[in-house]
Amino acid sequence: LLPTLVVPDSTKKKINRCPLRPSSDIERAPLILGHRGASFYIPEHTLPSYRLALELGADYIEPDLLPCKDGTLVAVHSVDLNTTSNVHTYNNGEFQGKARQSKANQNKWGYYVHDFTWEEVQKLSVRQRVSESGARYDGYDYMFGIPSFSEIVNLLHDWNTRELPLIGRPGKSGGVPGLYVELKRSQFFEEDATISMADLFLDELATHPKASELLFDHVTLCENLRYDEYRVPPLVVQAFEGDVLEYLRVRFKERWMDFVEEDAILSSGVVSGSLPEENDEIDHPWIPPLVLLVRSDYCQSRDFWFEVAKLHIQGIGPNKQCLLPSSSDIASNNTSALARAKREAKEWVAKAHSERLAVHPWTVRLEIESELDVGGVPGMFRSAEDELRYYFCELHIDGIFSENVALARMIGAEGCDGYYSSEETNPKVERNGPLCI
């Protein structure tokens, strides 16, 4: 049965103190999202990588979730375990008989994660995925295993409740770190094995003994914050598929009793039924912020903002190429094209903000971009530091996925006083010269 309708206090302004994008009253640096943990230093999607990201001050750790054969969710980037693990060589080829082609994955051969039980996955160990540049330390390769979602929740709960009080909790403009989950390749798993990633995720949230306290306590906690205080939402869910996010929104509404206590809902004046003009952030605060991930070939399409307007989301996670000039314009130092691309990037971010959407681009890495290492620092910048200043101080993004958490934290803490944009300086692009944009 649904709880009795509670009439909110009309004298109390309804406001969400824990939105994904803080209000202008909050003075704080952009959110630092530990991309797959602290993956520059330690192999991605391992408990030590997530732990290091927390120690370095990340606002969020980001696991990519995939399902095992028995429904256990694990953190790994690729549906093919051979991309980062020793599955092919483990125990003299014990699992080689599991390699197969998948029609749902363009007939590619692989060791597909959902063909393995959690017990089997626990036998594997992982290595650094980004190794082409040679810039990353490989001494930790095959020292750590693949974690389950349950283990990651336990890690974050232990950090927030046991260890942070011993080393000093963050101030009023941050709060304890949260979990920024990506549901990977939902369509692939539906086609290949009729697995619903969204339902598996909801089921694990509902059954984990610490999930309610860790990931949904903001339903009441955020009400007590002052106008100039902010706490990051403890759980954010992202996906490339808009229909998956819409499905999650509906199911979070329907299954609210699986995630929060009824007393907390009633005492906060929140109603569980539908309102004529409901706002999920206020009227259904147990629904985590939902973020649409965007590839570079989609963000500038004619129908992009029209399609985004149909979704009930709180943020956009664009490939950083959406906010940069083309590689050819950068290589040729086409100054007019560079200036035009930067203006368009500013307009793109401003458009998202006008729709009350946070902008969290991905991903900043330390390596200089090259033919062998795509996705590193673009040629228009001297370093990752300069790239971060561009996103923070010129585009005014709200958060950044970074594989080097310490560097992103440092640049964010610097602020933008004294920063000069390319429109003011317009220097020639040089790797060893002045800042060029």
C-alpha cells in the first residue's frame, strides 16, 4: 500500500539541496570524477584503484557494471574479459573453451563476461588497459582482481563511515564522496542473453544491506543544509541509452520502498504518488540523478537537443571531442576554425545549463594524444593541466572525468583568477611555448 498523501508545508520553499549541479550560491570547484578509479596509477576497475581515488579526494568513483552468468554485477569496462584480464592464459587455458563469437557484438570473438559465473570471474586478475604510450606503470599488472558491485559498495561505505571521520570530513561545499555508476552495453546483453541490466542493478541495490544508508540517505539529510551548503548526490547513474535511463526512472518510482524507509519519506513531506507538475529531484528524491552519455558523432546532430528534451535527466556526459575543434583544424592551426569551435563549445555548455543539466565531459588523461594513443591531451594544449583549465575556466563545466584525480583536484583548487583565454592572448599553438587554445 502507498502511504497516505502528505500535504507539504506551503510556507517552506521546496528546493533540492543535493542536485547534481549546485546552485550559484555554492562556491566550489567542478566535481572530480575518478574515471574507473585512479586508473592512471593502478589498473582500472579494481578495489585499490577506487580506494586510491578516494584517498586523493575524488568526489565520485566510477564503476562500469556488467553482469556475470549468475546475475552478479561486476566492474569491468569491456564485455570481453580478455581486454584487461588473464582469462585466456589462466591456469594453462582453463577458460579457452568459453571463447565464442557474438552476433550481438558484430560477430567478434571474445570471452564474454556473462558466460562466466562470479566464482569463475574471481579467479582472474587484471592489467593496465591503456598501455600504448608507455607512460603508465605496469608493475601492478595482474596483482588485483575484478570486483563485484557489492564489494565496491562495501568499500565506499567503509570509507565514508569509518575512515573519513578519522581523517576529517569534507567541508560544507562537498560532503562525502559518492558512486557514479555506468550501466554498460544494456542493448548488447538484452540481445545476446535477454539480460536486463537495469533490473539487475535495481535488485542489487534493493538487497545490499548497506545500500540504503550509503546511497539514499540524502532523502532526509539534504533538507537540513543551509542555502550555501552542498552535498554531492550519493548515487548517480549514467548510460548511453536514453530508454534505459527512462526505464530506471519509472522503476525507481515504483520500487521506492526497496531503497528508503517509509518513515523518512513521510517525515520529509514527500509524496509517492504522481503530482500534476512533479519534479523528480524534490518530489521523488530517492531517484538518483540520471546522466546521458553522449558520443562525439551525436552531440552536434540536428536533433540532439530535441531528443534530450524528451528525457528526464539531470546531466549530460559528452565525449570531450564534443567541446573541442576537429583534429585536422588543430593539426593545421586553423585559427578561425579553432575560435569558432570554442565559441560553439561555450554555447553548447550554456545550452545544457539553460536546460538545468550538469555537464560532465570524459576523459582527461595525462598522455599526449597520438595516432597510437587516441584520447590523450589534444595538440591545442601543452599539457593536461592546460586542458583542464580550458574546461574549468572557459567552458565552465560542472565536473570532469579524470584518470589522474590529484591533478584535477589541484587545477580545480587553483580557481580561475588570472586565467587568460585564447581570445585574449591568441597565441600560436606550440607544445613547448605559451598556453595555446
